[in-house]
Amino acid sequence: MEKKVVLVTGIGGNVGQGILRNIRDCFPQIHLVGVDIALFTPGNHLCDKTYKVPYSYDEKYISTIQSICKKESVDLIIPSTDYEVFYLAKNKSDIPCSIAASNHGTTEKYLDKYKSYLYHKENEIPFAQSWTPSDYIPVDGDIIAKPREGRGSRGILINPENPNELPSNYMIQKLLKGKEITTAVYVTKENVLHGIFTMDRELTNGTTSKAKVVFDYDNQLKNIAQKMVSLGGLKGSFNIQSIVTAENEIVPFEINCRISGTNSIRHNLGFRDVVYTIEEYLFNIRPSEAKPTSGIATRILLDVIYPNAKEELNLNNKTSDHLIY
């Protein structure tokens, strides 16, 4: 069988590492190339080859990716960070392989949370009420200020003293009270909603630490997801983060145009969006059926240990002697 090569970005983070583990689980024959802004990462031991790359907004990022793709004969790139999705989609025509990413215009709207709000409002799709600092008019209840671009919980401010004086790269939302849920959605190349998978979750430092599968909100969420998909531009896996209010209303507050960080959990609970991505974008076959099951997951800290190693330089792939404990 012809060797297939997949490049996964952001292997220093939990999203990229989950993608790598899922591919290793179901497609052990695939040659995995990992890239990250750091040379030595916890994801190195999952890869056949690794490279250090500039930040995605650096002018040398695309040329570096082009060079790696040519050198390694890459067939498919799976980006794991929002900015890499954006820049790879923007430069798709200049990269000599498939890229599992939504269209550039769509990724641009969802990279900026305030643009996401405007896009949803224009198309009558639910989204948390949002303002720019200069447009904000005081409302009853609590508010949350956050960077328009960014990830995790960085830069978040609850009830800032002078919201109108915040920098222009901030946005303000009503602080919704209720249960936070995360929904993975997969849409096929033919723009068909393939399935959804929702979990009630707890966060630690902006990352899921415990999750429980929930099906109670599927009808509302499928309706929201279908409206988004029908607008065009969304491809493959994306993620909807929402609050369930006391009235059981689903209110999205952030959309991520990429495979999300709980991919390794849902892979084992019947929703294998990394597998669907490989099937469609690498092997050009229809994605297998989504069969979500109930379940609960929690995360633990594991160590990747390289006995007798004296420097990090050569610890760059799965052949480096290591153990996981």
C-alpha cells in the first residue's frame, strides 16, 4: 500500500496530541509528521518526524510549511489551532496537499468572536449578546469582557470597572448563567451535517478536565448547527461552545473552526471526527457513521520520560527511547 503522510500542527497542545493518538489508534500505517513552535514537545513521541515552525502569523510560516510538505511528501494537513486554521485556509492554493479546514472567509468570521456574533445575528442564529467597548451600553446583570481573538480563559475580565475604556481588541458579552456545554459537529465535503456530539464539562485553566455526554439538547443544537452549515463555508469538524440557561435555552458564545480538545474523549464514545477527517480528506471515502454513546471522562497527568537522555535536541520522534508513566 502506498504510504500516506499526514501533518498535524500544534503537537505541543492537547488538541494536536489527541489527533495524533486517534490516528495512531485507527490508522497505524499512516506516517505522522508533527509541527509546533517548540522543538521539544509532549507530542514528539507520537510522531515519525517533527519540525519546529514559526508562529502562524509570521511571514515565514507558510513557506516553512510548504518546504516540509515537499520534503516529507505530505498528503494532508490537519491544523489544531485556530490561527493555523485561518492562515492555512487563506493560503490553501499555495500549499501542495489537502488541508482539513473550513473556507477562509468562514474561519475569519469565527476567529474573531465579535464578528461571530454579528454573523449569527445577521443570519438569525443564536449567539450571546455582544458589544465592542465603545458601543457598550450598561445592562442589568453581570458582564464578561474578553479578547476578540484568543483561546482558553486568557485575558477574561468579569464586571470590569470601566468597560467603555477597554482596548478595541476586546469585546463584551452578557455573562450568561447556567450549564456550559461543548458540541462537536462534523460536516461533510458535500455540506451535509454528519452528526453532533455534546458534553457537559468542567474546565481547569481553560481546558476540559471532566466531561459527561448529554443528549438532552440535541434537537436544539442540530437546529443551530444546520443553520450554520446551510450558510456554507464550514467543512469537517468544528465546535460550538454554549450555555444552557435556566429556561433550557441554548446560547452559543464561541465557535471554533477546528477539531476541539475533547477529540480523544469522543473518539472512544462513538463520535470519531478525526477518523471522519482522515476518511474524507486522505482516502476520499464517505465518513463512517457517527454512533455517539453515553459516558463520562476525566483527565489525568501522565509523564513521557526519556531515560538516560542528556539533551532535548534528538528527542524528536517515536523512535527515541521513552516510557509513559
